[in-house]
Amino acid sequence: MPTKLIVDCSTGETTEVELTAEEIAQREADAAAFAEAKAAEEAEAQAKAQAKAAAEAKLAALGLTAEEIAALGK
Amino acid sequence: MATTYEAIATVTVGSGGAANIEFTSIPQTYTDLSVMLSLRTNRNTDSDFVEVTVNSNSSNYTYRYVRGSGSATESYTETLAFWEIHRANAATSTANTFGNINLYIPNYAGSTNKSAYYDGVNENNATTAYAYLGALLWSNTSAITSIKFEPGAGTTFNQYSTATLYGIKNS
């Protein structure tokens, strides 16, 4: 059974407490939801970076210099 | 010279892992708090986020962070039901290594909103190894009496993960 650690700073005692079935279910649901949200966030960031790189490559193919492309982003 | 930096409590996760680590009954006699974390979770990837809640409260947390990922520099701003700090190592990071985070909370016992900051690194012998700096705000004027840490996407902290709470005095 998973446990949680509670440190009482007034006494220095650490207590290991078993999670209830409800706490376990909630923790697993929270973790899954968080992982999904973070995966979506990171996929979006990656897609933006790839789109930026693709746009820069197209501009370079049109004849813009690296300095000219960089100036567009400022 | 007066001692201004004191370890209040420390905890090491045992063989069964831990779903969370919580410091309670934090003394209100210091100026600032600092928590040094060395963490690894069971998330099935190379790193994990860490959720922080104070006083068992789940609202009014805001944070902004910048990071180097090994291949880019990026920044994010979010408002969630907790502070998200970074990063713990996870199941596929280099074996027997842990992510390290230092969370610093000034004026934790005061009656104004609580600003804080953290720095953290994901120790990984690979291209992707994150380094973070983050600014945090809890828009609540209550004094901080407890702090809880939970894995973001994993379900437990692994054995040998540690957390140490320090109190800092101004004299």
C-alpha cells in the first residue's frame, strides 16, 4: 500500500501513513491528468518551434540572409 | 557569529516509496524558509514535475519559469492549483541519480501575499537535461504553516529521495 510521509516540525517526528483507497485513486487520476496536460503543453511548444524553423527555412530559400530573418523576429 | 541557517527537519523516503512528503507545524520563528529537495519519481520518462501546496490550500498559485532543456531555452507562465517546480528525475533518467531543487520562501510567516523562487536541475547523462529558474506567487496572506510536495505525473517518490526544511533568521 502506498504511503505518505508527514514530518511534524514541532516534534521532529516523521509518520508514515498508508493512503486510503480514495487517496490512491485520486492520486492516480491527478497524475494521469497532469501527465496528459504536460504532454499537450510540450507538444504545442515543440510544434511551435518546428513551425518557426520551417518558416525560417522557407525565408532562406527565398534569398533572405540569416540576419534579415533574425531581424523579422525582433 | 549567530547561526542564521538551521535545519528544521529532514526526511528520506524508504523502500516502499512515498506518495507525498509534507512538513507540518512549521515554526513561525524564522524570517525565511528554504527547502532542499533531491527527488526521483516513478514516472515512466526521464524527468517529472513536482507539485507544491501550502497550508493544504489549492488555489491562487501562479508561477513563471525559464529553462534550458539541452536543446532550447524556453519560458512558461501558469496559474494552477499548486506551484509546479522542476524537476525530479524519473524512471528513465540515468540510474541512481536524482533531480535537485532549492525552494526559497521569504517572509513566510508574514501577513502579505507570498512570493518565492526556486532553482532546479534534472541530472541526466543525455542531451535532454533540464535546468530551471522560477518565480512563484501564492496570492494569500496567511502565514505558511505546512508545505507538501507530490510527484507531478508519477505516483510516488522513489527510495532515497530526500527533503530538508531550513529556517533562516536575519540575525
